Amino acid sequence: MSKVPMTVRGHELLQEELKKLKSVDRPQVIEAIAEARAHGDLKENAEYHAAKDQQGFIEARIKQLEGKLSHLQVIDVTTIDAKGKVVFGSTVELSDEDTGKNISYRIVGEDEANIKTGLISYTSPIARALIGKNEGDVVSFQAPGGEKTFEILEVKYV
């Protein structure tokens, strides 16, 4: 399996979630199972079944996170000399050629993407159009709502 790019912050968030699952959530659910067992008949014990279900979700998420973390390539954009080009991890200030509005996006890994906070996946159509371009360049790409055109106003590496 090939390496999956992720920013330093995205990597930290995944590690924090994994640590919480292992050190807080897992012990809590084990305690809840033990407490439910103490109540007697397990066949009709809703607390026991709910705790077992929760344990399954926690263990599955732990496996998923460990798998992702083992296949990551953490990219620190602050250490890259991109010479003004748009690269993975960079923040790009754009001007919409149709509306004149300015918008800012940061190009991140798929697991980090959240359009509401301005984080776009490197696999998205807009990110693919932006990567490799410079300040002042005009890029066009096919969006779900039709063709969009943006001018790159500024590229930041933070």
C-alpha cells in the first residue's frame, strides 16, 4: 500500500484520538461491561449489550486509526522550499473570477478535509487544478456546478 499524505496537524489529531480511545474510552467500556455482568442474566441485560456494542466500535476505530497511521507520509509544509508554488499543505488565497469574492483554502489529506473550515483534499478537482501553480496564475476546473475560474492571489506555507 502506498503512503498517504497528511499534514502535521492532521497527524497530531489522529494520534490524539487514538491515545484517547486507548487510555480513556477503552477502560471506561471495559468497566461498564464488568458492571453490567455483575447485574446477572446477560441474555436480557441491555446495559451489557450496549457496552459490548460500544466496545466493538472503539476497537474498530482503534484498528482503523492504527492502519491509517502506519501508512501516512507526514508533510510539514514549513520545511519545504516550494518557491511560491501551490503544494500539499499550502494555504491559497483565491479570487473567484465570476463573483469577485475572495476565498482561502488549505490543501490537506483526505482524512483532514472539511470544506466548512476551508480544508480541501488534495484529490479534489480544485486542489488538483491549483497544485503546481504560482501566485498570479488563473486556474479553471470542472466543479459539480459547472466550470469555475479562480485567480491565485497568495500562497502561504504555515
